[in-house]
Amino acid sequence: MKTIKFIAACALFISATASFGHESMPHHAAGAPVAKEQKDWGIAGDAKAVRRTITLRMGDDMRFMPSQIEVHEGDTVRLRAENKGKVLHEIVLGTKAELDQHAQLMQKFPDMEHDAPYMAHVRAGQRGDIVWHFNRPGTFDFACLIPGHYEAGMTGTITVRPRNR
């Protein structure tokens, strides 16, 4: 009997302290250090260097507005994602290939926790920011990778124009 009570207590403790998927995930606490890892589409930016804020609205129609953004190489931009819908959405920056791969993982493991400086998880009626330094020219993508959202077309593109040299 003691063994059963012990197992039940352990299960209760684990379930009470577990964090489940996107819904409970914070996106980078204010003031917390951000890991700056160079990606094909840029690197995490410094909020003090932001000269432009671009607001992206997300809705339950599975669309971003605007869905196409243009910036210049060297810009540090605050991408402000506003969730106008009634369900959780996210914005993740990347290349098409990386977003495809990440979306497939999310299909297999929908409660998979993930957080990085190039993503923001935004609850209904809330907003989330990504501060990003676009230090490489090219065309990159952003998407909501919550299962079903990406497949429904919740995607967009970012064109990074080369700086005049």
C-alpha cells in the first residue's frame, strides 16, 4: 500500500510541476540574456538598437497581416506580433526548409516545448515581440508552426535588401 501511495504522490508532483507545450511557455523574460546565435536569416538583436517596429497581426483565419515585409541589411527591427484571434498563435523566423522541418516535428510532437530568440508564442488577445538584427540579405520566411496553422497557410516572407556598399 505504501508503494501505491508513493507512486501516486510522485505522479501528482510531476503533473503539478510539468510545463505543457506552447500554452504555458514564456517567451524570453524581460531583461533575461538572449542567446545570440547567427542564423541564415540574421541574429538576435539588441532592443536598444531598434529603429523600427513592424506590427504583424495574427488571426484565426490563419493569416498574418502583413504577410510580406521588407527590411534592409543591417536593420535591427522589433517584430511585434499581435494575436487578434481566440487561439494561441506563434511567429517563427527561418528559411522555408527549416520551417518545413520544424512544422513536421510539431505535427509529431504537438506539445513539444521550444523557445528561441527568433520566435514568439502569443496567446489570444496578447502580443509578443522578436528583436532581430537582419545582417544578411535574402528572402526568408516566417510562420505559425502550431499544428494545422502552417498547413493552412499561416506564413509570410521577409525580404532583406542588401545595403548600398
